[in-house]
Amino acid sequence: RYTKEILKFLQHVNAFYPQMDLGHDWDNKISGLKASKMKQGNLPKLFTFQSIDDEIKKATFYAEELTKSGKQTIILSLQEDIFNGLKEKYQNNPKFEFILSKKDIALLKYSKKKILISEPNYVIGLQFDAVVLCGCYSIYAKYEKNKSYYLRRFLSDLYLGASRAITDLILTRNITMADPLEFLEKAI
């Protein structure tokens, strides 16, 4: 399903918030999986950018490089503003294919050489050689009343998006958001 390195990343995220048992949400007993039975692969990478525009440009650059190397690549956005920025810049570009609903999954068989762009909840159950996961920051305020709800939702999307990667996982974020989630650096 994925490499040892991606499994270790997912297990670290799950272990950092054990009370949330993220694998349980997706019927995946992540804590019980053994890395020794998985293939060796590339380490996940985390990049931080100065702005949302820089993050979008670099995410698409990474996706283009991975696609050129023959990998089926998808850009998954965890944040609505980044997803909207991707749509605005690339929706009419023939190199990209957007998955805007679960119905669009049928387009995948015609999009082998295109870079796919979507949100994690539209690609549940699918795997891609490479995933570029954008918007790896939480948008909740530290003292917000529903902080735990937003954190759980974010972590669930992060987990879901990262677990779509088979061999390559690139995570991006930008410094314009207040909470950089230090556990990501420790997981990489």
C-alpha cells in the first residue's frame, strides 16, 4: 500500500494524538502495521514557503517533476483557499485534471499523464504513486471554543491525504498561518 517511510510518518502523526486514533476513522489499524513488511522508499519531505502563492507554485512544480519521472501524481489541498487558488490558476490548463467530486473519479482512466488536483475526501480508497499535500497547517485559533473539533478534522484530512501516497509524499505549508504544527517536523 505504501512504503516504510510513509507508514512511519502516518504512525508518528497517529502517535502524537493517540486519543484521536486516526487510523480507526478510516478502518486502518495503522498502529499495528509492521514496517518490516513494506518496501523501502523515499522519505516524506516538508517544505515551508513565504506565501500561499509561493506554496501553490512550488507544489505544482514538484508535481510536474514527479509526473515527468513517470509517476501518477496528485496535488491534494487541505485548505480551501489553496484549493481555490489552484483552481483559479490551473483549471483551464490541459496538463491538470481536477477531481471536484466523487463522480469525477471516472476521469482518472483518461488522465494517466495529467497532474490531478483534488481534496482528500474525494479520493478515499484510491492510491497514487506520488502525493503533494498542500496546506499542512491548522487554521483554528489556539483558544477557540471548538479547537478540538477543528484539530481532529484537520488531522483526519492530513492522515487521509498522506495515506493516498504509495512511494512519494511531499507536504507543503506557508508561514502566513499562525499554527505551524511542529509535530510535522518531528514526523519527517
